Amino acid sequence: MDLLSLGLPRLNAELSDDDLRETAYEVLLASLFVSGKLYFAEEKREKKPKFLKGLRSKTEGSNSAPQMENYYTHHLDLIRVQMEISESMDTLAKRALRRIGSKMVQGQLDVPCISLQLLSSVGKFDFPTERLRVQWQRRQANVLEELLLFSASRECSMSETLRIVLSKLKNTEDWVVSVPDGRIEVLTIIERYNTRLSAAPKKFGLKGETYHWTQSYHFNSRLYEKLLSSVFDMLEDGQLVEEADEILETMKLTWPILGITQKLHDALYAWALFQKFAQTGEILLLKQTDLQIQKLKLHNNVREAELYIDSFVCSVEGFGSNGTLNLVDSALLKINMWCHRQLKNYHLYFSQANCSIFESMLNLVLLTAANLTDDDEEAMLIGTSLGSTPESTLIHILVVRSIQAAYKNALISADGQSKAEFKHPLILLASELKLLVEKECSAFSPVLHKYYPEAGRVALTVFHLLYGQQLELFLEGSDHSESLKEILGASNSFELCIAQKLYSMYGEAAGSSLSNFLKPYMIDRFSSPIILQWLHAQHENVLEWTKRTIEIEDWEPLSVHRKLATSMVEVFRIVEETIDQFFNSSLPLDIVHLRSLLIGITSSLQVYLLHMENQQVSRATLLPVAPVLTRYAESVNPFAKRKLIEPAVREEKVANKLNNLTVPKLCVKLNTLQLFAECCSTLEINLIP
């Protein structure tokens, strides 16, 4: 069902929007003439010689052209332009309606009277083209057919006669060629029929009530909607004209003809404003709608007026129920339904840029709140707490529904990107949801918190719950993919994001009923063996790389200014990379994992130092042999006969080592050991603060 339709009974006659617009303007003109707000003097049609033109009196000259010198002239001209009525049709209607007030002997003016007056006063040669005349006459015939034949009571015995007469009126060719007496007879029959209808007893006893107020409410309401559309600037979409208040004041003159009351006006004007907002997205119109509905809520009509409004029946479908409502309630319900549909997926329709529209629309939904069915609340993932107000319940439902819709879109998007980026959908889904969480907390939760303090907690809990369900289905599968580590890391990162947002919004406040739904994902149960397995593999890689690096080390300085070993720099580089990968894995870590990491690093560094030590020689093999005094001991007799020291022949392996131990290389090793100690201290500080 079209949410931007009031659900008024349909028109049976062939009347287009242009027909309704032109008829509405004619009703406005007639109301101005009848109320005495507009004067349009009769034209002087007689022709005079040109040489007498200068002798015409000022009075005669002034009567030879239409006179509309009063307060409503400017407003009427603006309305005409806004409603796109041509000047020729405007002049024709004014000429035909200038004496409509004098013909009213008793009772109130109605739309059939206006059409009959136009038909009796307008001739064939008043139109610039034949096509316009045909369209105009058929429109008048269709208006009479709708109001007198389709909308009127069928109990009148003249209904069949009226059908025949209206068919003659719709045959425009016969109407032109027929004699004037025949046309007068047709109009007389129609007028007599309308008079009999107008004499029917009034249903509600309201002041000025006419038969067509109730029987033709669907037609009159459409005409009034067309009149109200003139307050919108046709040159600047979504803006009201500066004279909007004056135009609305002019529209009040049509109320006795169309049967409009103040409450009906407020409802129809609010509906017109909201329709224009829905088309343009202009927030000013939404705020004006809010103000108009607040005025509407203040009405406290008498019983007769309320019964009269209840007779304006509209068909509605909404919130699981089909039926009928009066026009005012239908307008409020349709506005609520349209806004409700947007707010139930506010992540799709709103952003940080148009958050003001989101807040205004939320105000409007709360102002026009309809009774929600219990089924909608029972179907929620997270129910509201006991004692919740209707306002908080409504916002709770909007938040949950919107998060569910946003999650569904994110899931579809992740599935589509998975094939293109060769990543598991759960990894991409976690990334998408983190963006949605940021958007929720920055744009929507601050607004929703004003009306429902638990809105942010509800949104984050639903996000956590929905992703948890998807993750649980994956983990329960027997065949885990190779990307299990990345999936667990993305899931843990998303869960940490939820926890941080909850803490930033609510601190350590506890006792919420929603805490029962925040069940941890228990990622460590699956990630712990994966981390240990990864650490074992990394230990082997680091150890192998350490051995390979030191075996090819020649202990030459890196540069003139950096007299260090290349192998030491390379060993610590791979150690640091391993540490970075360990802490950037986004997986939950514990002391067991840290101890395993330290064991692997320590073993690799020990292998490096042991290799350096094995490249050295013992002090006994150094040449020359140390002097005797350097080996002095109290137990040695200095007067004993010295033994000859026989030089020992070194082994070839030891000799090769001694040949490689040059002074520059020894300096490089000493510098390397010094930096080695400094790097170990830095690692210790970073790993064990």
C-alpha cells in the first residue's frame, strides 16, 4: 500500500490531478466572490469608434477592465501562479463567477453550484482553442458526475434521469450545436437534482453544514490538498513561499464550501508538509510537520465535530491490521508508518550528515506513536525490561530492528566481497560491523540516549549477539579452514571493540538486564592451541635463520661508523618481527603463550652466543707465553732451577682460529656483544613491563 496516500475512497469519474487542481482554483475564486473579498466588475463589450476613445469618462474607462484592487489581489495572483493556472482560464472563471453570490438565495455554496454557474455563463467563444473548451466542459461534467451521481445517495428517484442528462453534457459536440433552451434545460435538471440533495437532513447539525460536506468528503479533501500545495515554492523545491501564512489565511474562505474545520485543516496541512518532505528531504518541512501535529493534538472538539470528522473514512493497512480510520487518524498513522519504516533501518537511510533529520523524524514518530502489536515485541532478539514505558519500548524495537537490518546488509556485502578479495566472509563481516558500531555510537546513540538511556547498550548487545551466532555456526563445523587464525583474530578484535564502546558509554555500571545476552565468544578455547602451534613453528624458523646468519658472518664492520656484526642486527630483526606478529595477532594471550615466546627467543640468542664462543681459542694457546712473574705464586721457590719451556706445536684447527682472530674482528665482536646486551635489556622491558 502507498504510504503517501491517505486512503480516501477513490474517484469514480475520470478526473486527473490537473482537473482537481483547476477545480480547486475555481472553488477558491467562488469563495472570494461570495465572501465579498474580491470584486470583478462586468466588462463593457460594446465597441466605440476610435475617435471617441479620448472622450470616455474616467469611470467608464475604469469599468472596461477587470478590477481587483483589494488586499487579496496579490495573494490570489501568487496562488494562481503556484497552481499553474493560465491567465486566460483565470479570466474566464472570474467572469463566470462574478455574480455567483447574488444567485444564492438560501443555504451554503457547494461545488456543484460552482460548476453549474460556470457552465451557464461560459460560451464557446470564450476559449482560445476548441481543445481547451472540450477539456474544460468534460471536466465540469465529470465533477458533477462524481458529486451527484457516484457520491450521492442512490435513494433519489432522479438518479437515472441525471445519468442521461450528464451523458448529454459530456457529449461536447451536441452541447455546442444544440439550442440554448436545450442547454438551459439540462442545467436546470441538474440544478434541481442538486437542490433536492442539499435539502436532505443534516447529519451532525454543525453550523453551515451542507449535504456535500459528508457525501463528497473524499472529493473536497482532494481539492483542499491541491489548494494547500500552493504554499510550496514551485521554483525552489522543498521551500515555502514567503506569503505562506497569508495564503493559508486565504484558504480559510473555502472552508464553508468544502466542509473543512480547523482540525481537518491542521491534519491536511501536516499531511501536505510531510508529503513534500518525503519528496525533497528538506528538514524544515519535517520540523513544520512536527509543529503542525503538535497543534493538532491540542484540539478538543465538541462531540458533534468529532462525529463529523469520524465520518471522513479512509482505508488503512498498518502494524498488522487492515481496516478504516477517520482522515485525521489516517494521516497520523501514515506519517508514523513512513517514519517508522525509515527508522527501522536507520543505518541505511541516515548518516552523520543528516543526523538532524533522524532526530526530527524520531520526534515525529514518538508524537504520532501508534499502538504496536505484541507480536512485534515478542519477535525481538532482546526483549524490553519489565516496567518499560511505551516510549522506551518503541525506541527499543526501532534499535533492534535497525541493527538486524544493518547486519543483514553487512552479511550480504561480506559474502560478495569474499570471492573478490579471497578472504573468509567472517573476517570481512567483523570489519563491516566495526564500522557500523562506530557509526552507531557517534551518530545515533547520542540522540537515542535522550529518550532511552539503554539504547546504546541494546545496539551493541545486538551486534555482539548476531555476530556470535554466525561465529558459533562456523566453529561448530568439523572442517575448519586454513584461515581459522585470521577469523578468530577478527572476532576477538570485534569483541574488544564492543567491550570498549560499552565501557566508554556506561563505565563500570552493572545490573543491566542486557548483561545476560553478552556471552563471551570463548575464542581462547580455539585460539590457544593455534597460538602455541604458531609459536613452535616460529621458534624453528628463528633458530634456523640464526644459525644460517651466524655461519656466514665474517665479522667485518657494517660501516666505518658502525663497527658491528651484520648477523646480530639480522637476528634481532627477526626476533622483533616475531614479537610484533605475536602481539598483533588480535588473539587472546595468556602467560603460557608469553613464556613460550620467551623460551624460543632465549634459545635462539643462546645459540648465537654459543657460536661466538666456539669461534674463540683457549688462553693457553696464545703466543708468546706469559712471563714467569705473571705466574708467580708463594709456593714457588724463586731460587729453584728453571726448566726450559719447550714450545708446543698447535693443532691446525686452533691455528686457523688464531689466524682469523685479528684485532679488527675482535673489536667487532666486542662491540656486538655490547649492543647484544643493550638489545636484550630493551626486549626485557618490552616483554615484561
